[in-house]
Amino acid sequence: MAAILLDLQPGDEVIMPSFTFVSTANAFVLCGAVPVFVDVRQDTLNLDERLVEAAITSRTKAICVVHYAGVGCDMDAIMALAKAHGLFVVEDAAQAILSTYKNRPLGSIGHLAALSFHETKNVISGEGGALLINDERFIERAEVVRENGTNRSKFFRGQIDKYTWVDIGSSFLPSEIVAAFLAAQLEQAQAITARRLAIWDQYATWAASMQTQSHIRAPIIPADCGHNAHMFYLLLPSLERRTSFIAQLKERGIGAVFHYVPLHSSPAGCRYGRAHGDLAVTSDVSDRLVRLPLWIGLDEHMENVLAAASAALGA
Ligand SMILES: *Cc1c(COP(=O)(O)O)cnc(C)c1O
């Protein structure tokens, strides 16, 4: 919906990280736009705002940031760049519900933002998501696009006496059952976040105690970011060490998984997108990153998980 609302045309360019899920790119490619992949920062693994300006061309229309692991991008720098070059900013806030940047909720800063309620996220409805509109110019059209390109919402409000097809669109609506499930999840969102943060903090304390001997690196949270404990990851020293770490945990029945295969080196990424620069950080971290389990109910298994993780790190 964000890509449709920005009225992207074939050949328009959207700057985004390569270290992200395929949906970030697909949304724009479906409109014929070209993802331009820019490297991420070493610390947060978010789009490196210092590399964005050099990737801007006369075709650039938008910057799509991804708040990886629910940790905010440097939105002041991104918004300033967008303003200077007349670009839109879309926040992929799929992982970032209830996270903040300088005390502002992520998803409320760019012109448009998307949340995900996929079952792997903090607040879920199985499948689903939300478009957040922070620029009122988009509101009226968004209502049409989400209802198959019709003015049905206006009809239901009694503002017109019949509804008709007025624009492009699709059925972006959740079913009543899905929406009811989500409503209950949203009521519990603060409690869910608090429980996740408690687990995350245990991981962080453990990782700090392991850091020197096992050369691992835990997530870095910038001082102006409040995070939602969406994910706890480790960066191991090498791909080999990661492979053996995952295998050893698996032997003990613990699911630890790696994350994104960089989009700029994927078959569709090469076909539909363009890499800006060498994306060295992206390639490096995608080989070394492992995510530890983090779900409500893990609390009672933490001792076991940390013991297994320590053993797998050779400690
Ligand atoms: C989960 C995720 C998505 C996709 O969300 P869906 O609800 O499956 O469309 C997009 N981007 C990022 C960064 C994600 O983590």
C-alpha cells in the first residue's frame, strides 16, 4: 500500500538496506520500482545513513528504512536527507512495534510506515499488518486502495449514495476473526514487551559475561533508542563458528537460527535491484549472525538455554 500511495512508476528508485526481509523490496518491485541496496551500520545493522546521499539519483523517490531487531535507525539524519532531496521516507517497522527513537514511537516518523503482525513478531495475528500514515495527504487515497480501489468507506459513512471503482487497489483488509485476535494481542502489547525485555536482559547479562573469552558481540542499542526486545542476536567470529554453534544447540533441542541472506546477492535482488557500493558489512554480518530463541514462556527454560549456549561457545 505504501508503494501504491507513493505513486511509484517503473524505473523509480527506492533506497533500502540489503540486510532485510524480501517484503521490503517486493513491495516496491511490484510497482516496477528499483530497490537500490545500501550497506548497514556496524553497530545497529540498520541502513547506514552516511552512505545514503551518494546513492541518490534523479530517479530516487523514497528511502525505506528497516528498524532491525526493533532498534531505531538514525531518523533525524534520514529525515533531513529526505527533506533536502525531496524524497519520501517509508519505515519498515515490521519488527518495531512499541520501540522508540528520541521518545517518539517508531513508525510515526517517516511519511508512511508498516507494522507486521506475522506470527514471528511481538504482537501477532498469524498473518497481517498495519499501514501507518503520518502525512494527511495520503489518508483519503489509502482508504480507497485498501478497499479494492473503491469508495466503499465513504458509502458506509453515508457520504455518497452508491460506491464504485475509482482507483487501483486490492483487499488489504483483515477478516473479523483475525482482527479480534489482534485486538486481544494489542491489549496485551505492553505486557508482552515487558516479558520479552526481561528475557532479552538476561541474554544481555549473560553475553556480557561471555564476551571476552568467546569473541562474540551482542546487540548495541544507541542511547536515544528504546527497543522492544524483538530479537536477541549474537555475532560470532566466523561462519564456521556460527555453523557449529547452531548445530550444538540443535543437539540439545534448542532452535537458534541465522537470518537474512543479503538481498543484493539473491537471484531476484540481482534481477530487480541494484547494489550501491560493496555492502561489505551486510555480507560480513549475514555470515556471522545467529538469533537466540525469544518467546513468551521461554522464561522457565532460560537456565538451560544459557548453559547450552555457553557450552556451544566453548566456555
Ligand atoms: C516480518 C518482516 C516483514 C514482513 O512482514 P509480513 O507481515 O510477513 O508482510 C517485512 N520486513 C521486515 C523487516 C520483517 O521483519
